Amino acid sequence: MNGHLNFGYPWWLSYGHLAIALPAVWLLLVGWGRKWPKALMAVIGVTTLWSLAAFVVVRFVIDINGQPSLPTQSFLSSGRGRVLDLGAGTGRSSIMVLTSRPQVKLVALDLFGNSFDEHFGKGESPQQRLLTNLKIAGVDQRAEIQTADMRKLPFEANSFDAIVSAYAMDHLGRDGAIQSLAEASRVLKPGGEFLLMVVGKEPWLEFTFGPLLVHSASRGAAWWTEHVQQANFQVIEQGTRPITFYLLARRNQS
């Protein structure tokens, strides 16, 4: 299937800083020519540098609308199994797993409710948008789309070999996140792996995005580590990537 992946994130996440940078550069040039006060020029100069630097980071380092890679190659290193993607959205995390592990089969699960339109905009049905991306990536034959709430999963216990959840659980409230972690533990086989990716709560993130992105549900690494362990997981690896805190855990045998 020909086409380009479209994960549906709003334009301002990738290009919003240019809306600040371009007027700032123009003001800088005008002020230079008209010899505006140095204090004013300093403010405009700092704004210009910040917005240009932030644009480079968001567009070419984070690349939120690009196809991601696994944050750790330790996840499902066997290369096979049945995987559940909790909060699949438009397929970014599903495609990440399916392309990195070409022998796995995956269930892409999302509630596809009002929050979907809030994050990705309105258009064709959410399920169709996800399916279109899976087809473009050439992985649709190994994927199944399921509409359900990650806080109350419609699967029997011990149904999956691995679970991934990327930038989904941190959109839930505290109780919802805890419920979702408990459900992940229930449907995962003993010894199965859980890869959790959430928006990192770091000062540089707030500096980079400024008013363009305030992830109100962000929680620190210690919170996620504690509650993943309480959900009957053993944490085996954790780390950071641009905009991301990730945690790789294994469900305890008992």
C-alpha cells in the first residue's frame, strides 16, 4: 500500500516553535536597523534562540510524527510472541514493535473515545486511521484492532507474552493508571515482559515546549517504578530518551 504514515499529531507539536521564531527573527532585524534599546533586543534575541533551538529538538530529535524505534533492544529479545499494545492510538507504538520484532503478532487496543479526537483530530474513524497506518507500514497482517478500555481489559488472565504501552497510561488519572497497571499484570503471562513509555517529567522538557505542551498527567520516574512493582512486576531496566521515560519490567512468577 502506497502512502505516508500519518500519526495525526497536531502541526504545532512539530512546527509550533516556528510560529514564534519567524516573527522574532523579523523583530530582531527591524530592531537592529532602528537601534532599539539593548534590553529589548536582548529579550527578542533570547526568544529567537530558544524558539529555533526548540524547533530543532522537537522536529529532528524527538520527531513525534516520525516512526519510532524501541527504546531498548532487551524488550522481547526472543523476537516472537503475542503482544498487547495498550492505548495504541494511531499506531505509532504498534508499528514500532511489529517492525522491530517481525515474528510477533499484536493486538492494538484503544478505547477510541473522545480523547482520541482531542489528541489526533477528527477525520475518518479512529480504527480506520490506525488500520491505514498498519497497512502502510506493511504490518497489518500481524495485527488485530480491539476497542476496549485499558482499565478493564476484555482478555483472560495470562493471555499475552508481552505488553507495550506508550504515552497512554500517563493520560489517565492516578487511579486509572493504577487500574491499568493491575490489568496489564493480570493478562500478561508469568515471566512476560512489560515495556512502559511515558512522557518524562524533566525541566528541559518544560523549557523546550514552553506553553506548547504541558503534560498535566506527567509523573516522576519514582512514581511509575513504585506502582509497577506494586502491580507484581520486577523492574529489569529503566532509562530516558528524548521526551520519554521508559521502564522494562517482567511479571513475577507468582
